[in-house]
Amino acid sequence: MMMYHVYFDSGTSNTRAYLLKGEDIIDIEKKNIGSKDSSIAGSNIGLIKGLKELYDKLLDNNQLEDGQISNIYASGMVTCPFGIKEVPHLSTPVSLEKLYTGIYTHYESQFFKRDLYLIRGVKTISDDFKVDKYNISTVNNMRGEEIEIFGMISKLPDEWKNGNTAVFLPGSHTHIVHMKQGVLYDILSTFSGELYHAISTSTILSNSIQCDIGRLDEGMVIQGYRSLREYGLNRALYIGHAMKIFNASDNLERKSYLEGVITGGVILGFEKTIENKWNGLERVLIAGSNNITRIYELLLKEMQNQYEVMTFMASGKQSYAVNGFIELLKIGGQPCQKQF
């Protein structure tokens, strides 16, 4: 008989709950609840209660009972200090099999009254590595993006799936992940969307940029990146401000210029990383919306090294994370019971 599973993809502010029968998605529910709410409240009770409400909604929608759900899984910020239970990251390299065997079993006694299987995040240091102010630049980590990446690469042609690839995951934080032969070896983490939002809404530049413009001036994106390379961040931002003062550009041009400056900082970090660490890189995969993937495509072409580039966008009720979860389910066996 086909088994039902429930999977929570829970972030800082939002959670999606999926009901699956075998590998098929039967239903989805979403709630504006995440680790941020636990951080503000000083307790994770509200988060766990919100997850249980999503769970009950899935059951009610589909005339199911708790006993018909084989297992409940969750990934993302659920394993952070303000999640369901703080669980240490897995150390790189991480394969899909290692991600599965590293799943942590947590008995939730107040609301679910059953085991929850928590999928751990990933870090680029070993468990015995002592982090200090001098070596912190070598440390990168993520929670939630790891399962998205395995979901993405499962849909790729074999030469991409088994090759030497950098995966870009743009967002408020942008993570770039180094994959070889389907194994996650390294991470480069940066601020991007968060920095763009702060500069465009809370500085003198906010009056120069109309942020709701959906279009893109590709030439100005490149100009912003070139200004960053030549003058550094401070001067590049001032040039964007001067464009307004001297009426040398319109809102779309200045917005695109700022995109080039901020996203260009990610590209500079990527260049340095492949120069020092990611030898033999062959391809780049970019996951995101039309505009952001186009910005990265433009700036990657400005680099000295030219890579084959593919963009990846989810649509409909599918998502990178749930694709990765389905790949995990295929492994089978018993998840980890380790206590922390």
C-alpha cells in the first residue's frame, strides 16, 4: 500500500507543508510562521503549534487521520536555535546518502506527540574546528538550501549531475555551492538581496531608485559591475547617487546600475573562490526568477573564465526543496536516532 508522508519546508518567515503519497504531491498548505517568530517570542511554542495547524489542515483537507501518515519530515530553519530543535550542521562533503543518514529523530511531545524527522543543514568545517575571529572567513553554512540543491540536480542531464558545477542560489543571502559528482563539497555565502533592500530603502539612494520596476537595463547592470571592480563599493554607490544629482539617468537605469553593483560583489567573491579553491569548474547553474538569473548571466560573461550556464526555475506546485525530499525518500532505511 502506498504510504503518506508530510514534509515541512520551513524558513525564517514562512513554512510550506506538503502531503505526499509515495512520490506524488497530494496537497500543499502555507503559513506565515518561521524561526523569526520563535526568536521574537523567546520560545518555539508558537512555531511548533503553527506547524501542527498546517498538519491538521492537510489531514482535514484529505480526510486522513494521523495514523495514516507514515512519517513527518522537516528541513530548513527547524534545526536552528529558534527552530523545533537545534541540531548541528553536517560537515562537507555531503552526499544525498549522508544527508539522509544524518536525519535527526526528535520526539515532539506537546503538539504532534510523535517523532519528527529533522533534515540537517550543512557547514564547511569539521565538528572539532574551533572558530575564531581570525579564521571565520573560511566558514560557510546553510539550512534548507542543501535539500533544494539535491532536488535541482536530480532534474539535470547526467553531464551536469555528475560534473564539476557551481550552483547559485540568489536571495536575501546568496549561497554558491560547489558540486562534484553529485556531492556537495563547498559553500560560498554572501549578502545580496538583503544588502540591496537596505541600500535602496534606507539610504540617500532610496530617492534615486524606483524599486517596483520589473524591467532591466542590461547595459547599466554591466556598468554597475565595472564601477565596482574599478572603484570599490563606496565609490560605485556614490556614482549611482551622482547620476540622480546630475540627471544623467532615469530610475530604471539607476536601479539596474545598483543591481550590477550589489550582484557584482557576489561575482567578485566567486572569482576569488574559484581561483583559490574550486579547481576544474566546468559549469554554472543559476536558480531564481527571470531578472536575477539574467543579471548573473550578464555578469558571469564579464568574467575572464567562461562557463556553460544553465538557469533553473520551479513552477506550479513543485519546488526545489520537495524535489530534494522525494530524492531522500528513494534512499530508504532508518534515519539517524542520535541525540544532541
